[in-house]
Amino acid sequence: MGEFINFLQNNLADFWTYTGLYNASVGHIIMILIGIVFIYLAVAKEFEPMLLIPIGFGMLIGNIPFNMEAGLKVGIYEEGSVLNILYQGVTSGWYPPLIFLGIGAMTDFSALISNPKLMLIGAAAQFGIFGAYMIALALGFDPMQAGAIGIIGGADGPTAIFLSSKLAPNLMGAIAVSAYSYMALVPVIQPPIMRLLTTKKERLIRMKAPRAVSHTEKVMFPIVGLLLTCFLVPSGLPLLGMLFFGNLLKESGVTRRLAETARGPLIDTITILLGLTVGASTQASEFLTIDSILIFGLGALSFVIATASGVIFVKLFNLVLPKDNQINPLIGNAGVSAVPDSARISQTVGLEYDPGNYLLMHAMGPNVAGVIGSAVAAGILLGFLL
Amino acid sequence: MKMQLPGLFLGLALLAALSSCGKQKPNSKLLLNEVLVTNESNYQDDYGQHSAWIEVFNKSYTSADLAGWLIKCSCTPGDTTTYFIPKGDVLTLVKPRQHTLFWADAAPRRGTFHTNFTLQADKAIWIGLFDSGQALMDEVTIPAGALKANQSYARTSDASQQWEVKDDSADKYVTPSTNNRTIDSNPKKDKFSEHDPVGVGMAISAMSVVFMGLLLLFVCFNAIGKASVRSRTKHKKKSLQALDERKSAEAAAAAQAAIVPDEVMAAITLALHEAKGHGHDAERAILTIRPTEGSAWCDKRQNLREVPQRK
């Protein structure tokens, strides 16, 4: 009997070593708290709920402590576990192109086609990527890591995941969480910079209404866009190819069902899987490092640089534009590819100064150009460094 | 359109010409990569024997199967031995950028990777790799007496065009079943680390490419937009012109038909009547609208409804 009780005690003691309570560390608790903050921001403040809810909950899933040496195959970093299988879409980089397919199928490029000079704002804002790249180098990251960190400044989560999975897989969790966090915080980060860099007179500039765009132009855009950008930067093909393909599905007018699937069920499914697994990849043992903190700092800086360079570029551009065709610098921030959040910021800030000045349609131009620009920039970094 | 078609063909021809400017590379994924003829103390096979070996490399980023391929060897002209690589062995599937070694020991019963010929060091050796359709995919000729014991004849690096003798020195060592040149660094990364430690070069070059890409799109869509607006204006002008033409045609037709409204006709008749002296003092007509009597329940007019029409 005594032996049996002894057996039970040993069994329970053994079981205790498997529990989360036994294996919990301060790191796990910190990460769980961060996850809860993400969920709070999404629910209470409605900051990018589509992203922050899956990421936040993923953080909870990824930071449930367990005995890592028991071979339970439950952790995201344990080969063969369910989470690991789902995470392969991130590590092998096939979630981001599918997200881009959906983005292409839901994006209307009319604003950009009607006023193509706005594309240049999308290019200028990519300086955030390379500004952050330079700072990351100065902080001691190697060029590949610096490139992966810099892409946060493109404000494009899928692109950041895609590039970091290739250039610096060990930093991918921190980069992805940082990119998505700052995308959610666009309404907080951008307006002060926009106000700081513009005069009251500039904020009141009214832009010409965009012209109507023909169906032919809309169909031509994805085809010409793909050929021009990918002939120049073939390494951007996975992202740009899917983006323009999705857009052709939308604009051709004859593949409505495919376009609806791409911008509906498909992108939703991938967003759920991507958000959840990226969140779960922030396992405290892998995530809580000095590098992660630096990456968060650099991410914020890259957003600031990207916003500022977009606004400053518009101001400089206005110097060469005719007086009756000036651009409101408040749409410069939209050059980062946080679609459509940064365009909405342009609209909101513009309306504060002139309640009749609707900038949303104009800001959508640089905003979607930013998507193209960041994918091109990712392709360049990949081509230069890999 | 007649003017545009030659331009289009010219553009395509130019593109084709530009594409063919680069030197054409061998089409095969699988290449002969390294050969060791006299194996005294080099790599051993799975029987513990030191035999000559031939290394095949899959230069592509997809797997390639050697099953059914042929390795032909000729040490004397007109005397070619052919080894048929057996089908049905999963090991013949060469993974992307990986190597496979064949032992030239004239002992094919020892397994798939043991050929039915040997290599003779004192003679020039020709080795050919043929696909299952007997098409030559790659070949190499090792000059007579070029190799001493434990030396190999190999491409300078995997799949490169140049061959050299690997004499097992520090920088030219024999590499059975592995890369001909060990990649122990990322040259691109090292280049950036060395020449661009601050990142300015990267920023300038990358931003130039980003701007160039979007500038190309801008130029292209500026032109397309202008052409579209021009074509639409032209189309609009044409339709306005057609509308005007239609209107004037209608007016002409009406004039031709000389349709006179009834009121005009009545006024003219009255005027004629007066002119002929039939008229007298002016009379006035009064139109009176009276409210209906009774409630709506008994008013017949209230109960009249339009007959529903199926559309």
C-alpha cells in the first residue's frame, strides 16, 4: 500500500513538473501581459483588431509554459507540432504572398492611376526602411539583420515577415510583432510629425478632384505594373506578382468569384493563421532579448523617418509643381503602406484644419504606391544581401 | 493601329534580342562536377574500397532524378562503355544543389552507384552524361596524365564553366560529395560590411531603384492616362457631333411633315372665322372644378385602380 502511495506521489510530482505553473518564468508572464495589452488595445481602442487580436492571443498560446525537454510536440518551435506546421507558412514565406493576393483583390488603384505623380510619394516614404537600416548598422546589427529590421519602416506586415524569414529568421518574431504593433499605432505616431513638418497654409491646400479612370486603364495597371517592377526587381516577384494578380482578378470584371474569394475568405484565413502563429512565435525564451527591444526602438524610428520623408518630399515636390496643381503635404504620410490607415490619418488631420477638404481619395494614391514601393524595396534588399 | 503594330513587333524583337544577349548556359540541371581517377587514399566507398569516382551535381533549385540516365566513358577512341543508371532506386533523386558520387570500379553489382567501367590514368578520358532520351547533357575530357594519385579534375566551383586540377593544396582541395568551393561566408553581406559600413551606399542605390521603378510606372501611366483622356474627349466630341446631327435631322423632318399643333390650328380657324365677319363680341369660358359629393367609399372614381402590370 505504502509503495502504491509512493507511486502516486511520484506520479503527481512528475506531473507537476509538466505543468505551466512549474515551468513559468518571469519572461512568460511578461509576454502574456503584453499579449493581454494587445487584446485590450484591439477591443477597447479598436487599434487594428484584425491583427492585434490574433497576435495578442497567439502570444498567450506561445507563452504557456511547458516542459521543453519532455518532447510533447506542442511548442511552435518543436518540429512536427501542430503550431509548428502552421508556422511553416511564415518560415517558408508563403503566407505573405497570399495576403498580398487578397490586398491586390481589394485595392482600388484608381486614385493612383488618375494622378500617377503620387507614386513618387510612395517611393520617397521608403526612405524609412533605409534610414532604419543605417541606424541598425550603427547599433551593431549585421547588414542582413539590418535589412530585415529596416523593412519595418515600410509599414507592411507581410513584407516584413517575408523579408525577415529570408534575411534574419531568428529575428522574425520581433520584427513581425514590431511591424504590426506600429501599424496599429499609426494614428498615434503620424499626426504629430505631420503637424510639425507642415505650415497652416500648406495644410489648407485643396487638390484637384481625381479624374475618372477607364476600365481599360484599370485592367492595364496590374499587367504593366507587374512587368515594369518585376523586370527591374525580380526578387520582389512573390509579393508583387501576387499583388498585381489579385488586382487583375478584381479589375478584369470577369473573375468576380475569384476576386471575392481572394479578398474575403482567403485573406481572412491567412490573416488568422499568420497573426496567430506570429504571436505564438514570441515564446519568451526566444523573444525576450536585448535585440528585440532594439528592434522595437528601431521600428518606431523607421515609422517616424518614413512619415517625415513622405511629408518633406511632397513639400519639395510642390516647389516644382504649378501653383494650381499643388499637393497637400498632409498626404505625404500615406506613402507608408499601412493601407488604408495612413490615408485615413491624412483625411482626419486635413479635416481638422479645413472641414471641407477631403484628402482620403488623394491619400489613397501614395498609400497603394507605398505597398508597391515596400515590396520593391524588399526585393532590392533580398537581391543585394541574400 | 497600322502604325502601332510594326512598333509592337519591333519592341518584341528588341526584347528578344536583348534576352538572347546573355551567353546561353547548358540546359541540364545535372552536370558532371568532379572526377578523381587514381584513388590511393582518398574517399572510400561503402565497401571500404578506394576507387575512382565521378561526381554529379544538381545545379537547380528543384530535385532532379538520374534514374534511366547514362554515363558513358571512353579511354580509347571507339571504345565507349555505357553505364545505365538503374531505375527504381529512390537515391537517384538528387536534391537541389546537392551532389551524387558514382564509383568507377567496374562492379555494378555493388549497387546503383557503382559503374561498369574503370578510369585509366595514363590515357585521356572522355566522360559523357546522357539523359534517358540519350541526349548529351554534359561531358568532360580529362587530359592524359593530367592527374596524379588522389588528385581530381573539377569545376572551379559547382557548375562553373572552368575546370582545374585539384591537387589537394590549401586552396584547391578534393571535395567528394560536397561543394567544389566551400562557401563559408556570404560574399554580398561581406561586401556591404567592408565597403558600406554606414549603409549610405545601400540607401542611395536601393532608393534609386525604388524611385526608378515607381518613376517608370509614373511615366507609363501618365502617358496611358493622357492617351485615355484624349481618346475619351475624341469619343465625346464624336458622340456630341452625332447628337447634333440627329437633332438637326429630326427638326428637318418635322418641318418637312409640317405638323401644326391643334391649338395653333384652332387659333388660325378662329381668326379666319372673325375675318370673314362671322365674329361678334368677345366671350369668356370658365372652367369650374367641383368637389365630389359623398365619401370616398361611394365615389366610383376613388375605387378605380390601375390594373397591375407584370414587368
